[in-house]
Amino acid sequence: MNIGTRKILDRSFTAVGIGSIIVMALALMVVVVPIVSNGIGAIFFTGTVEHRKMLHAEFNRGERQNLASEVASSERYRTKVYEMLSAFDAELETMEPEKKAQYDSKYSQVKTALHALLGPLPGDMVPMLTRFKYGQTRWEKAEEKLHELLYESKWDNSNPDIMGKEYFVSRAVAFEGTSLAALFPYVKNNIEKMLLPEFTVYWGFITDSSVDSHFFGGIWPEIQGTFFLAMGAMLFAFPLGVIAAIYFTEYAKPGFLNSMLRSANSTLAGVPSIVFGMFGLAFFINTLRVSESKSVIAGSLTLAIMILPTIIRAAEEAILAVPKTYREASLSLGSTKWNTIATVILPAALPGILTGGVISLGRAAGETAPIIFTAAVSVGSAIGLADVFSSPTPALSWNIYNLASEHEAAAQIRHVQYGMVLALVTIVLLLNLSAIVLRARISKKLKG
Amino acid sequence: MAGERVKESNRSNAFVVSARKRAMQKLAKIAGESILFSVAAFVAVIVLFIFFFVARDAVPFFQIRGFSEFFTSSNWYPADEPGEFGALAIIYGSLMVTLGSAMIAVPMGVAAAICLSDILPFSVRQYAKPVIEMLAAIPSVAFGFFALVVLAPLMQNSGGPMLMWAWWILVSPFLLLAVIVGSDLLTSSIKEEKRRQKSYVLLLILFSLIAVVLLFKVGSVLNGIQILTGTNALNVSIILSFMALPTIVSVSEDALQAVGRDIREGSYALGATRAETIIKTILPAASSGILAAVILGIMRALGETMVVWMASGNSSHIPEPWFNYLEAIRTLTATIAGDMGEADQVTGSARFHVLFAMGLLLLIISFISNFVSERIVVRQRKTLSGQ
């Protein structure tokens, strides 16, 4: 090969390496950016008067007088809509039966869309579910619903070779010549006055419990559940892990037994997370019966054995990183081995051990598979500390899955899902970031 | 240890300690050490327990249904009466996404590891490592959510153009390189300088033409593809490869670092370029360590639950044709996660135990691959230190 080609190969080799690191960074960005940008929307958004009504009714928040005047001003514009509806009702009565039948189904669609947009119409029964008690609480959703009100969605399946295409037909055209035709331009022009959108900061998303399976309200039960589960796991795994690491680094003698124990550790680290879940179900719940069925304690124990190998490894590395001179100095002063470990080595290794602990805490908080069968429920309120031995809990990781895949109206509460993912990712990344910073400090300190 | 013994005997001479107290001290020491040992052994006990309890609930399935149906049939109707429990399609789905993610993650991961250990200066490396750690830290359910809510609709709506752009961006640099290197290699045997250059240029033009035609032909074919469902094996493979990358990068970087400086310097001294040094000397020396990294990374993809559960489509059939990554599939982990909720109600039935059989299968695979990768790492350490 001539030298030019060799140089090109060399450079392109470098480019491939750097390129793959850039791709990894991009992958991180591509995943994190939509989560962050959409997740923030759960707290900062343009809320409508319906949001403030809901807050007042469900959480008793907001000023009564302000709200009353807002509701009054929005009602002023809404009454006209309701008048048009009743006028059309009257018109329908006078129509011939065939013509009436023709309008009936379309009219009920309009009513449904209006209900979704503005909340229950006068004369409707009080809805059972909270989700039907209010109109759109978020402005961007209200705009979607407005579009649904103005246009009927139809599917064009004329060409069988390609997938059907959606197209929209104006509803106003369908009601041409009736008294309802005026409703559509009126709603379109006055929607802002009917819903009074204004910029809202809803910190309650973090601290409120959910209302009507996450249609309204916040994610506090999930955050608390995640906290309980992760802390419980640490409570079990951290002391055990540190003690095991002390044994491995200070007391274990090389030999068959020791290598067996080490292989056991790495085997445990490689077990798929779902298998931990099965084990938790079969062992903690069905055999040991730590609780009747799913409970926080069973989930914590399962998570604990999952993070144990990570903690052991991190603690071992931290202990091994303590300079030999510390140990020798302590021993030469006549201190016993255990005394040296407790007073010299462990304090010196503590930051490193904590780093491993913090990373494991993040892992325990983020894992889903082990808690599916052992601790997680999809709906529920925040549980008290006394209930951890008997009751299951909602948790961020599980509820993200549940809301995104199994919720009956998953597409309507995307903002809640994004908010939850953002909360979880923030918790985990903050923990990891603090671990990274902590470790950088240690390495600086050890370098002197 | 010897020093300690000397010290102890000195102490017993210096301070008068009653025999009883010394015995007590010794007892306390033994007791303390045995407590430490029992905690350390706790891990091994857990591993045994996991095997035992998963196997205990898996064995009844094979007693009821035998082995052959599970491994050879792809009829998965556990809820029927009587149920059918053919897991072939599910096992195949697991292998498919694992292989797919490995095809993306292994080249990228190894390239990134090489870059981190041999190419980038220390100052840049400091910033690259946290990126990898962050990628490893993001919870799997967040990846799954991304796959389901962002990537799947994107694939469904504009899958063809996405595939085309991916093909162009990924393949064109490599094709260009192949054209240059290929024409150089083919002409290198020609002795006469002028003729060599002439034929080199001719070949270059010829090959580039072929490459351009190939790029556009395949690109337009890809552009025409309509992806019927966004929740498919390709989607899952891409996301799983993100998740396997950090493991592959960090373990293979360790393996590359373990190859000493002397080997690198020897190669440079013989006039090799950096790429040649890495490919011809460092990679062979670190190959077993990299293999271990690949095994660990693959295991991460095989054992992952949430992403495949949310974004693989969960349809238990072998795709048509068998390598069609654009179809929905179902994996072992997702089946366990998804079916346990219902099967739990009928504890003792084949429907419940079949899930444990799947768990046992996963457990055995992970145990074997872990064992193999550990052996490999130990052996590499021995050979490298032996040199």
C-alpha cells in the first residue's frame, strides 16, 4: 500500500472512533432532549380557566374571588354557545323525521366535542368520573379539541395499496342553513375568551396526588413510592455490601472458596432483572411470606439483592484505592487489624464507597422489572411509612410503563407521562452526577 | 501476616494478659471473621437460591408438558384451554433483537473504546466518560418510553426516508474508503510507476461509479419501504444497542488499557501508523477481553425487559422472511413480564410454570455467558502478565 492510502486509512480510523463517541453523545441527546422539553410541559404550561377550576375543586387551591370573576367572564361567552345549542334543539323538533335523523348523529358529535372542550354542558348529568367534570385544562389540548369540533376527521381508503390517509371536513358546511352554522365561527373566534388561557406554573405536579388515574393532579404517590423502594433497598444492601467488600479485600485468602464467592458475585451481577422479579415473587412472597402479596418490603428486598454486587464492587475498589502507607502506619502504631480497618481504612475509603452507593441508589430507583411482581401497583395513593410491610405502592418506573402502555387514554395524558419520565431521569441523573463529582474530588484529593 | 504474629507475641510479653482474656480475644476474632465471611458468602447463597427457586417453579412445566413443545413449536396460546406453550418464536425474537443490537453496538462500542484508550487526549476523555456513564444510568423504562412514544411513530410515518438517510450517512464514508483502498491494493503489484498511477486513477473512477450506483439504488429501495408498525424488532434493536454500548465500551476499554505500553511502542518503532498498530497488535492482544465485553453487552440486551415489552409489538410469531426486522416480535423477558400478572392467579398451572421455564432459560444463558467471559478475562490477564 502506498503511504498516502495508509495515512487516509489512519485518519479515517480515528474518524470512526471519534464518530462513534459522537453518535453515543447524540444518542444521549436524542433520548434526553424530547424527554426534558416535553417533561417540563407538565409543570410549565398554558393553563385554562378549567385548570384553575379543577385546582380549586380538587385541591382547594387558588383564590375564590378571582376564580369566580374569571368563571363569570368565561360564562358570558359560553352562554351564547349554549343558547345556540338550545336554539338548534328547538329547530330539530320542528324538522321532518328524515332530516332530523340525518342531523342527529352529527349533532351528537358536536356536543361531545363541545363537552370535551368546555366541560359539561347545561342540562347534562353530573359526570361520575372526574375527567368528564372539566373542559380542557391545557391550552394546547384545547386547540386540538377545537380542531376536532370544527372539522370532522375522515379516512381516505380509495387506494388499497397504501395506508389510508386522514383528511378533514368542516363541520360548519354540514350544518349549513341551520341555526347551528353560526356556532363554529363563534367558538373559533371566542375560544380564548371562553377558556382564558394564561401561563401557569404547576408545582403541584410534583407534590399532588393524582386525580382520576392521572387525568389531573400530580405524581407524588409515585415519587414517594420510588423513594421508599430505593431507600429500602439501600438499607439492606449497603451494610451487607460494605461488610462483604471488607471481607474480600482484607480477610479473604486466595483459593478455591474465594474464587467461588467472586464468581457468585459476578453471576449475580449478570442475572437479568426480570429474573430477580420472578425470584422475589417465588421466594420473598410465595415462600418466606414477608407479606400477603406485593409490598414495599418485598420490592425493596428484591432490589437490594439486585444492587448488592454493584455495591460490593464499588466498595472493594474504594478500599483497594486507599494507599498502603495508611494501613502500614496504623499497624506500626500497634493498632489491631480490625481497629485499622474501622478507624483508618474505612474513613479514607468512605467517599468512594458512598459514590458506589449513590450510583446503586439511582439504579434501584430506575429499575422496573424487579418490582413488577413484587411491589408495584398502577393506581393508588401515597402510602404511609407504617404500610411498607403490607401494602404495594405506585412507583415512577412502573407507572411510566403503565400510563404509556396500558392506560385507557394513554394518548391524552402524554404530558403526565413525559413529566414522570423527566422526574425519574432527573432523580437518576442527579444521583449519578453527584457521584461523578464526588469521584472527581476524591481522585484530586488522592493525587494531592 | 508474619509481622502480625510477631507483634502479637511481643504484646503478650509486654502486657500481662490472662490466659482467659487471650482466649476471649481469639474467640472474638474468630467470631468477627466468621461473621464477615458469612456476609460475603450471603451473595453465593442468594445465587443458589435464585437458581433453586426459579428451577423449582420451572420443573413442573417440563413435567406437565415435556421439552419438545417448548423448544420446537411456535404456537403460543397460554390462555387457551388446553393451552399451547410453544416458545420457539419467543426465543427466536429474543435472539433476533439481541443479534440486532449487537450488530449496532459491537462495532460502535469497540471503536469508541479504542478511541477512548488510544486516540483521544486525556482532556477530551474526561468529558467523554461521563457521557457514557449517563447513557448507562438512564433507566430502561425511560428508553422504553422513548422507543414507544417518539421513535415508533417516527418510524411508522417516515420509516422509508429514515432508512435511506441512515444508509447514506453510515455507508457512504465506508464505501469511499473501500474504493480508495481497493484500487490501491489492486494496483500495488504493478511495478512501473507511471502505469500504476494510470490504472489507479482508472480503477478509482470505475469503483466510484459502482459505489454511487449502489448507494442510490439501495437508497431508493429503502426509501420505498413502508414500515407497517413502529413497534418492531428494528426499533428495539436500536434502543437496546444504546443500552448495551456503555458496558461494551467500558469493559473493552479496560481490556485495551491492560495491553502494555511496550507492545504499542514496539509497533510504532517498526514504522506502523496508529491505525495499523491498533488493528494489528493491540486488538489481537486485547481480543479476548473485548470478546468478554461483547458477551456482557449482549447479555444486557438479552436480559432487558422494559424496552422490549413496550416497543417490540409483543406478537409471538417468527417474522417473514426470518430476517425481517421491520415486523413486531416478542421476547422471553417481555413474555414473563406481561403474562405473569394473569398467570399468577392460576399458580400451579402450566401457564404459570412456563414463565419460570423461560426465566430459567434466561438464567442459564446468563450464567454460562458470565462464566465464559470471566474465564476469558482471567486468561487474558494471565497471558499478558506472562509475557
